[in-house]
Amino acid sequence: MNIRPLHDRIIVERLEEETMTAGGIIIPDSAKEKPQEGKIVAAGKGKVTEDGKVLALDVKVGDKVLFGKYAGTEIKIDGKEFLMMREDDILGVVE
């Protein structure tokens, strides 16, 4: 991918949700919800303050993150779907 988000924006690739429950029941596509977990594939430099300083992001490329159900804007790059969102939209980092 050849894109660099500006400022405090990041690009997240959604992780695939399980297609089978722990009990062995297969979940059809019509019943699946969009996953709220993803991996950061690109990140900007950081947030610019009013006095011109750049505050570095708390997350980095490769981090596995949780985000809100309606967070971000869906974009397509090279035929793949991604989410572009601000760092504020991230709820937490999965370690």
C-alpha cells in the first residue's frame, strides 16, 4: 500500500470474524456483524497542537486495536477495504 495518512489519522484493516461458534454452529454471512477489531497498516506523524508542536501517536503500525462500531470512514485501496479514522476513535490496543 502506498498511502500515508495525515496528522493523527490511521488506516486500519478489519480482522475477520469467526465463522463458527465455540459449540460448532456455523454463522451465516447474513447474521454476521462487522468486526470491531483490526490491525493498523498505516499511521500519520501525530496531532499538531495550536503552537505547532507535533504530539506523537500512542499507536503504531502493526498494533491490533479495538474501535467503535461506527468509527472511521470506509475506503477502498487496491481493491481491499480499509477504515480511515482518527486516533481518538480507537478504544484500546490488544496486547
